Amino acid sequence: MDMALVTTTEMFKKSMEQKFAIGAFNVNNMEIIQGIVDAAAESKSPVILQASSSAIKYARINYLMKMVEAAIEEHPDIPVALHLDHGPDFETCKMCVDAGFTSVMIDGSKYSFEENVELTKKVVDYAHAHGVVVEAELGKLAGVEDDVNVDAKDAMYTDPDEAEEFVRRTGCDSLAIAIGTSHGAYKFKGEAKLRFDILAKIKEKLPNTPIVLHGASTVIPELVNMCNEYGGNIPGAKGVPDEMLKQASQNGVSKINVDTDLRLAMTAQIRKVFAEEPSVFDPRKYLTPAREAVKNTVSHKINDVFGSCNKA
Ligand code: G3H
Ligand code: 13P
Ligand code: ZN
């Protein structure tokens, strides 16, 4: 292989200097990978492909590695990192480091502070010895389904002092924080609200640490409507508006994670074909527009929201 995957070190350095964010898009199959890298290449943007442990089980790690290898061979002109999303334990992180991932996330956010430090440090020691960078998480991402009172909600946000201590003690390369986002299609009951004041305090304490925003899909209303129009049932879905993501990109967030919007984009197109052309049974007839929808969604984020176009 002539071209190689890169770590996120250089792209994050540039993102902090020039105040833009890099999209980290979740991958599960060939069409999603192609849609993402085609969009990134067209916009001359760095990009992070990330796979969760369940995505790795689904795609199978050998297929995943070969597909990503093909993607970077086709697009040698843009920096591409391969990242483990929400690594649940040391063993999964080790497996990905050994397989050739250039970045891993260890998600110790469900543990106590001390347990999270210990687990993250163990992953950092192994990953760094193999030239791989590590994302860790501090704080909890609550969803609308998490029925918590205001005090409890405050306790879930990342504490800026703890963040500083956590990064110092673990040596992690980037930090995922909780400032009000959550995973999935139902992020807010009323108005969308992110704690930019907490982000600013964290950046004050950690000016040189790339900050990561999980649960950052917009839950694009046109895609939700299209899914519902063609037989879907996802009422009341709501995400983080583009304006807030733009604000985050310009104020210290270096990596923005997107999965739900890609799921919606694919599903909306597939539903449309199924509804309008019931005689179709060639998968290429619905996977082609689905792949195109992934590409268009990624293009929109890179060009209109994250500001990473022409930063390759
Ligand atoms: O944050 C989770 C990502 O959306 C991945 O989800 O574990 O269903 O692949 P998954
Ligand atoms: P969304 O569900 O908002 O797309 O978030 C994805 C994510 O955080 C992956 O780690
Ligand atoms: Zn996440």
C-alpha cells in the first residue's frame, strides 16, 4: 500500500490553529465508506472514519481494513484516520491498535473518575507504544429519555477542573466532553441547548487538547420528514442545529461525531425507492442513491458547517 492512514495529530493541530472541526463519521459498510471519502476528497478535507465495536462485529475487521485501505488508495490526496469509536475495554482497543487503526477511543465515562483514569492510562500506554493516539471521555451524555433533574443533569456535564487533571494524569491525546449533546435521533425535548460556557472553561484549562463532541448529528429535518413520508415512524426526532455546530467548530471543538445523520440519509433514500418503485429488487437500485445521500450529507457538513474544506 503506497498511501497510509494517518493519526489525528496533525489534523487536530491545524484545526486548533485555524479554528475548524474535523468530521468523524461512523462506518459500517462499503457504501458509507465510499460516500464519506468521496465527499471529503471532493472538498479537499481531512476526515476521520470511525467504527464502533458493534460496527466492527457487523462488517468484520478484515473487510473493514481492506475497504478502508481501498478508500485511501483511491484518495491519496486527503488525510484519512481510522478510529475506534467508544472502545468499551482495553482488549478491544488493543485489537484495533494491532489491526492498524491509527486512533482509538477508550470510553470509561461510565466508571468513577479514578477507574476511568486507570483504564485510560492503560490504553494510552499500549497505544502510544504503537504510534496510535487515544481519545478518552469525561462526563456523561444524557439523552431525553434520561429522566434526570436539573442538579443531576449539572453533575453529568464535564467538570473543567476534573478535565485538566484527567488529561494530565492519563496522557490522552484528545478529550470527549459532555455539554448537552446525546446520541441518537432524540436529543432535546424542547429547544436545543448546549453549554458553550463549559466548553470555554474547558478550553481555558486545556488550550492544547483537541476537544471532541459526540452525539452531534443535526437530525436533519428534511431527512426525518422524508423517512416519515415514505413509511417510516420517527416522530419528534431532534438534533443539534447547524448554527451550534458551527459555533462549536470555531470555539475549540476539533472533532465532531456523526452517525445518526448518515443513517437517516441512507434510510430516507432506500424508503423512497421502495415506496415509489415496488418492483425494484436489485440492491444497486437503492444503494446507489443511498450512497449518494451519504456523500451529500458529508459534503454539507464539511463545507457549510465544520469548515474543514480545503484543509487537507
Ligand atoms: O455512538 C455510537 C455510534 O452511533 C455507534 O453506534 O454502536 O450502534 O454502531 P453503534
Ligand atoms: P449521533 O448519534 O448524534 O450521530 O452521534 C454519533 C456519535 O457520537 C458516535 O460516537
Ligand atoms: Zn459517541
